[in-house]
Amino acid sequence: MGTIEVEGLAVDFPLYHGNARSLKKTMVAAASGRLGQDSQMRVVVQALRDISFTLKSGDRLGLVGGNGAGKTTLLRALAGIYEPVRGRVRVEGRLNALLDPNLGMNPDLTGRENIMLRGLYSGLSRRRVQRLEEDVEDFANLGEFIDLPVRIYSSGMVVRLGFALATAIRPQILLMDEWFLAGDFVFMQKARARVETMVRGAEILVLSTHQHGTVTDWCTRAFWMDHGRIREDGRPARVLEQYLGHPVEPQAETLLPA
């Protein structure tokens, strides 16, 4: 059974003033009161502060808030990509993070070799790796390019392979950023049904999105993230009303019917 336990989580990003982008980050962080100093006396952006919550099987958590509020940072901390400076994150269960279609792919290997490595990394048997290969090859529809290095793929081909790989293995815990669904419209219409199947099958979902209808349709709980903290925690409609400043209109139809 999948569980997520987060206690006192804090994540910092050191700032290095080597270019205009770093300077812009510094100014934005200073204006929002999120600058601090770490043990090495470096200036840091306090990306997350005092985050604590527990999720169990059946929970569907939506993360809402403005750009830079900490939604994606929280997803990456849950996935183990970002290490806490304080607090702890404990995750039990098979986890899949749909954060970036390119995540975990080696561009110097062929598409087929990337599929095999993903299967082996996930602990699949040889027979299941073969089924994984067939599934990804069919869904991505790359033809002969499946046996060529990924570095020569077009951006659209990389997205198709990465998406097919990321959604082929069913997890207990699913972390998803809405940017994962950005891409070719025709392909994403096909991909959406595949994602919805994953969402139905996952024991726990954590979703970051600006699509408020998706939060009310898919989620049982929501956080309003603001300046790296949880400002509101509760039922999606109530949290969205607080965040938006007005009641949320009911959806005409749900994406995930019971």
C-alpha cells in the first residue's frame, strides 16, 4: 500500500550571480521575502518552508498557486530529485514521476535501448521488459527510428518516446506536473486517455496544475501553495475558492467518471 509522509520539509536553492538570470532570480526572491542564508554563508532562495502532510491510499492531491509558488519544487522533492535542507520525506510504494518527458533518457542510446534500461531499472522480468518494449513501440509510433540514437530525434519524437515510456509502467504513487502534457495537440488527445488510465490505477496522485477543472475532477484534496508554503489545505472546491476569490463553477462533466 502506498504512503507519503512529509514532515517539516524545507528546500533551498543557492544563488550564484554569474548572469542576468541569476540576478533576476535574486531580485524576485528578495521582493517576495524568500531570500535566506545557508550554513556555508551562501545566499539562497527558500523554495519550500515548513511543509508537512500525509497521504494514504485513495488520496488525490492537487497543487494550485501562482508561478514560483513551490508546486513543482514539492513534486521534485517527493520524487527524490531535490534533497531537503531540513525535514524529511518518506515514500512507500512504486513511484512514477511525470515531470519531464525527457527524464531518465540517455540520448546516446537508441529508443529500444532506453526502453530496455527503463524496464530493468524498474525491476521487470525479461518477459515483462519485452511486453514493455512492444507497448512503447506501438504507442510512440516511431517506426524505424526506434533503433536509432535518441539524439537525432526531433523534439516531437522525443516527447512521444518519453511519454510512452513514462506511462507504460503503472505505479502505486503518481506525481504529475501539467507541463508533462504540453506538446502536439493530436498526440496529446491520444495521450490524455493513457494518463487518465494511470490516474485511475494509482493509489495516490499528486498533481500540479493551473487547470482548476482538473483539480475538482481528479482530486479529493488540494493545497494552495504560496511563497513556498501551504496557505490552504482542504477540499478542492473550498481551496480553489480561497485561491481565486470566488466560488468554482461546477464542471459539466468529469474527466474521470466513477
